[in-house]
Amino acid sequence: MASFTISPASLVGKKKVLFIMGATGTGKTKLSINLAMQFPSEIINSDKIQVYKGLDIITNKVSESERYGIPHHLLAIIDDPDYDFTVDDFCNHVLLALDTIIQNGHLPIIVGGSNTYLAAMLEDPNIGFRSKYDCCFIWVDVSLPVLFPYLDKRVDEMVDAGVVDEIREAFVAGADCSRGIRRAIGVPELGEFFLVEKEIDDETQKEKMLQHAIMKTKENTRKLAEKQLSKIRKMNHELKMFRFDSTQVFEAVLKGVDYKQLYAELVFIPSIEIVKQFLEETTAVKKTSSQNAEQVPICV
């Protein structure tokens, strides 16, 4: 596979920012790291739950080894699990991270699923984000009938990886699950199980209740994906994203067949071309391309 490189010096002063959008589980993190390995980049997490330390399995944080040495910002920076990380907090941290990354001569890649926070930052007139930064938006999309079974599979994999014990160790009876890291899907669902777990002697009944909590986690994860997709579609009218349909890739994953070639052809290589073009073009040319994103031959 061809590797494109851009000199770090060529990025200084351009204030270009790449956004990778998509519903939960669509491969945003994987794509951000793959692109960061092709261009001199640093990644800014825009998932409001992943800013907290702990609960790495249920929050699906990318591990140190999976980052391949790419610097990550706003990832596991909050110690207090009850701290309410607000939109203002997010905007302030992102702007500081952008200054640092651009000063390093690197391309900032903002990736995560908190689209409400992103929209607030992009639309805030006091920030004037889009007047200060030249932005490119890549949207990785997967049809919901295919994404839903994949998300169910991912929850099952989390259970196999020990997520029940992970949440049990952090469980605090009576804790507020509407703020902090406890907002993570899976924490309140399993919390209901932990409240009665020790009072049940019948192992069959206990297992049944546990499976119910896991099922609720799957249902709420699907609802989150649906909500995120709806928000992205609304944002797309204004932002004119480059949309890549990764449905065939996920169909291959669910069938257990090799998906790497499909991923390269449908998502990775076209994304490289878009980023390369974005870094080389003037703002005026880029905006013309963005308005015709769906007409780019390699976009699917």
C-alpha cells in the first residue's frame, strides 16, 4: 500500500484540522490512527466519556499499544469519575490541544462520537472555529441493519474481556449515573444487577438477570448509534462531509471473512487521497471539492 507523507514544516501556519465522524462502532478510531501513520498527525479525542480515567473496556478506549506512538489528547485526563465534563471544558481543552499540535507542525485529527459537543464548538460565534481553521470532515458510515449486530457482537466481546468485573469494581450504590464516567452505557444497566446480585442465591436466576442487563446494554448502544447518525446527517447539511460507506466491510467482519482488502479499497485509500488533497489545496479549492464530495469517484 502506498504511503503518502507531508513534511511537518508544510503544515505550519495553515491551521488545517481533520475531523473523523461516525456513529459508535463504525471504525473512527482505527481510521484516525491509520491516517496518522501516513501523515504527521496528533489525535484529539472528542468522546466525552473517554476523557475520564478508568473503565477502559466499557468506554472502548484505544490501548497504548494500539496507538502506535501517535500522540493522543483529551484521552483519560480526568481523575474524578463524578466530574461533569461540560461543553465549555471540551472546547477549552480542544483549542489548547490544537495550538500545541499546530505548533508541533502536525495535523490535528479530531475523532469521537460526542457530536453535540463538536457541533457546539463549531457553531459557537465566540470561538469562530471555522473562520480560524480550514476543516475537512470525513464520515465513516455503516448501515444500521449491519451495524446493530456488530455492536451486539462488540458488547459480547467486552463481556468476554471482563467488563462485568470492571464495572463491578467501580460500582458505588446510589451514585449518580447521569454525570461523569458513570454515564457510559453499560454502567447503569449493570449497576441495577449489582444492587440485587448478592441477595440472590439461585445461580440460574442470577445469570438470567445478568443477561438482561447485557441485553439492555446492547439495546441502549443501538439507540446511541441511531441518535448519533441522526445528528451527523443534520450536521452534514452544513459541513458537507466526505462520506465513505463501510457497510460491506462490516458485513465481511460479521461473516468472519478477511475484510482488510475491502477496508483498504472502500475507506482507507480513498481517505488518504482526500487528506492528501486537503493538505495540498487552497481553502477555496477545498470548499469546491467538499460541495461535490459524493461525486468523487473513489467515494462510496
